[in-house]
Amino acid sequence: MSGAENILPANNNLNIAEGGLGLIFLIGFMGCGKTTLGRKLANRLGYPFMDLDHVLEEQAGMSIADYFSNFGEDAFRKLESEVLKQTVYPEHAVISTGGGLPCFFDNIDWINAHGKSVYIKLSSKTLADRLEHEKTKRPLLREKHGDTLIAFIDEKLAEREGFYNKATVVTDGLGLTAMKVEALLKL
């Protein structure tokens, strides 16, 4: 399996004259909506959708949480970078990345050299509210709650914003729709 999910397009807006939009990488902190929005955007554009976390899990033969536990964050970040750069992509696709992927090695530069990137930006509080009940799947968050979770997200965002802000498009994630992302990419 390639990690691409075949989604039947409800509305194929691919303009042959302009050559389509190529590869669209959705980046941002965990919980910002990359996968959900990615599926909707792919469906809108008639493109395949790929979730690089799922590709990594297929290649590793285990969940990201298990990989993290067994091999540690450094090994995970190396594998994540290899998956990004060695995956065979279709000509046009919407790709959801892991939250930290753009922030390690030269990954954000590679992403921008091979496609367009969209940073889905949300506040620490909004992210914490979304992530509070998903922590079992997210190794970095397991023991964090309430204000501790918000402080952790604040700290990580401070480290990552410089990378995220290198995106082709930086946009507020509140109320963000596939139609809005498509319009931003065509500007």
C-alpha cells in the first residue's frame, strides 16, 4: 500500500490549463486538523489524499506510539524524514504530515521545494481542548493535562513556529474549509 486513500472526487476543479496544484502538504501542530481538512481538500480537488503518519506506520509495522516507545524520538524523527523524502507521490495530491515533521532536518525546505505547504495555525488553548481526549495516541502528551498541557503546547509552538511560518500559506485554522484553502493556494 502507498498510504494514498482513494477518494472519489465530488467536484474536480483541476484546471488543465494551469496544470493543477501539484503536491499540497498540510503542516501544523498535532490536533490542528491536518488529516480531516486534508481529506476534504483532496475530495474537493479530486486528488488522492496521503497521511504520512499512516505511511510511516505501514512501513514500520507498528503504531507511531509503539515506535516512539521502542526506539525513541531521535529514531522516529529520522524515519519520519526518510518517509517524507522516499515516498513516491502522484503528480497531484494532498498530504498530511506529522506535527513535528517540518521542524527537523531540512524537511520544511524539502516540502517547499517539492510542493506547496499550508500551515494550519491555532492557539495553544484551542489545540489543548482538541487534544485532551486523544493523548493515548500521542506519545508527547500522555502525562499532560489542563494548564500543563497548554504550557507544553506553548513551549512546542515557540520552538516550531519558525519552521511552520516558512509555509507557502499560513492561515488561521478556526473555521478553515477546503474551499478557503483552495482559494488561498490559487492566489
